[in-house]
Amino acid sequence: METIYAALSPLITSAVIVVRISGSDALDVLSLLGAEGLEDKRVIHTKYSGSVNDDVLVTYFKGPASYTGEDVVEISFHGNPLIVSSAFADFEKLGFRGAQPGEFTKRAFINGKIDLTQAESVAELIDSKTKRGIDYSYSQLKGSMRKEVEGIRDIFINILTVIEAHIDFPEEDIEEAHENIVFNNLQTLRDSVSEILRSYTTHKVLRDGYRIAIVGKPNTGKSSLMNYLLKEDRAIVSEVAGTTRDYIESSFVLDGVPVSLVDTAGMRFTDDAIEKAGIEKTVSLINDADLVVVLLDNSLPLNHEDENVLSITEGMDRLLVVNKCDSQNILDLDNVDCHVSVKHDKNMKVFLNMCAAKVSLSDADVFGKSVMVTERQKHYFDQILTSVEKLIEYSEIDFDIFEYELNSSLRLLSEITGLSYTEDVLSNIFDNFCIGK
């Protein structure tokens, strides 16, 4: 493969800019370093004397004991982008090529240094918005998902051993003990895969943060609630209905988790084109939210606009909150989660605790799994679970169907770790990486 290079840090003025070179010809850069015998050393301080001069620190990682599995040279330049850009021009003259996004990690995968789950964890580690998300990404980088998949694969093979033995010797009836082995192992598989899939939503919050949408008809106090939570006047508060015609989004931290808070346009029936567009956007934001806070007005009876909001959010993870509870109780509604007065700070701690309970996701069983499931992995695990549940429904074993479904699931497991893959799969994964990783 071609020898590639890229800056590991942004090309901005800084103390140091580090450049990585990887490939069979990486040591050709010595001709620009005035350095001899680098092959016998790991780190040297030398002079870069290409089209520019600079004192640099050079680190050599001899393949296969390197990140990519190839010869790797890393050069620490003084942090002037002009120096590094000039060095890049020199690298091109040596026949090196600028690396594509994620190409170093892609080579690590191709050269057997890591599997696909570990490669994906590199991007997750960089992008995680919470400390716990970082911990799970790092655990996956060390192979936690690979171990889970290997354990699941072993169970599939145990079942296939029984199935294929009876396919090879069809004259012998399957013993009850062997049938129990098959169905007991299928139950174990269903539990294991289901647990991994349950962790997807939880770990998505750890990776991306939590999203709360505040919805309700106009003038229920949505903007006041947002300002209370943010402890600043982020949203305009007005007695005029329809003040918020677009959504307002801001962030705060709740129980150590970054929360993206969205104050949506008041949902009412209107002929105003701008306000209509804001309401349509509100519906979209509701569908993307992890939690919907439906705010109702205690000073007014329930009307068709309230009922519209309740209908749209039915079945979602939501909190029904009645605001203005300091006023005369007019609203009549069952299943309210909390009565508050944002204006007078009444029961707001109760409301915050409810939100914190949603955000904390304190499910010990889910957090016991030290894996962080990506969208790609979830796609395959969903198919595997469907196949396993299909087999469990059989009252007796159909050997041909069981063999087909089990082998299909094994192929899906290979897709997860990258034992089998296509270039399209690799492109979808690594194209989302930053250059230099």
C-alpha cells in the first residue's frame, strides 16, 4: 500500500503540530531529516532540512508493533502551519500521499491490529460527550465488544454441533437431552443479544448527551421553564400567545450528563405561515427527543390544543407537568407527573429530580455490559435476535431451517467484528473519521 501522511492535530498556530507517516517507505523521510540510524532508535531530536528548516522530535514505530501495523514515523514540528505545509510538499516529492479520513485506523484493521468494533470505538472515544461514555468507548477499544461477540459465537457453534450431527446421521432420532441443549442455548442467546440491544439507547445518551423537548400550547410557561433550567434569560417570556415561532435550543448539565434543552413553538391551530412552520418543526423535534416535557396550564380548562399535544406525545417517554399550580385549580386531568409553579419556584426540585431520574438511566443490568453499541452493530444484532426468536417458537427442531438460520446469524456476527466485510462497509465507517485518525 502507498505510504500516507497527515497531521494528527489541526493545522493552526500552536506550540506543536504532530505529523504521522505510515507505510513501507516511511523511513524515506530520513533524507529530509539529516538523521542516520533511526531504525535502531525510537526517539531522536534532529533537524528538518527540506524546503524549510526546523528543529523536530522524531518518533519511530517499527511495524508490525505500531498503531497501523506498518512502519510509522511521527514528527513533532514547531506549531507554525507554514512549516508543516512546506513539509507536506516535500513528502509528496517522496511519493507519499495525504491520508484520507480514518485511513490510519482503517490500516490498523486491515493489518489485523484491531477488529471493526474496536475501530468504531476510536471515533466513539473522540466524540463522547460524557465521562461514562468515554469509559465505555475505551473499554470497547480494549476489546469488550469482541469478547461479547466471541461468547455469542461459541453458543451458536454449540447448537450447530448438535444440529449438524443429526443432519449427518438422519437415521438416529434426536435425543431429548440434545433437544434441551438446543432450546436452552437459544434462550441464552436471546437473553444475551436482548441485553446488548437494551444497552443501545442507554449508551447513545452517554455518547451523544440527552435531549429534552418542552412542548405545549402557547403561553403555558415553556420559555419560563427553559430560562429556569438554564438559569438565564435564554427565551423570550411574554403574555402574547405564539411568541416562540421557532425552536430555541441550549445546553446544561444535569447529574453529570450534558442535556440539550429545546423550547418549542407553542402548538396551536393557526393561519400564520411562519407560526405553522414552527409548529411543524416542533413535531419533528418531539420525535427526536429522549424525553418530552408536556407543559399544561393549571389556570385554564383542557382544550382541543392541549388534547392535540397529548395525542401527539402519547406513547413517548414523557412527563406531564401542570404549571401555574399557585393559581386556582381549573385543569382536570389524570396521570399528571408533577404540579409546579415555575414563576414562584414551587415543586421545581421535585420536577428536576424526575428529569434527573430519566437522565441518569440507573439500570445496573444495562450498565453491567461494558459495550457501546453503534447504529451499524445494532442493525446486525436486531437481525440475529429476530432469527433466534423465530427458532425458539418451533415446537420441535426442523434441522434444515435451524442450520440455515444459525449459519446466517454466524455470518452476521462476522460482519459485526469484520471477519467478513465489504469495501462499502469500511467506507461507511471510516469516512466519518477525522483526518489524522
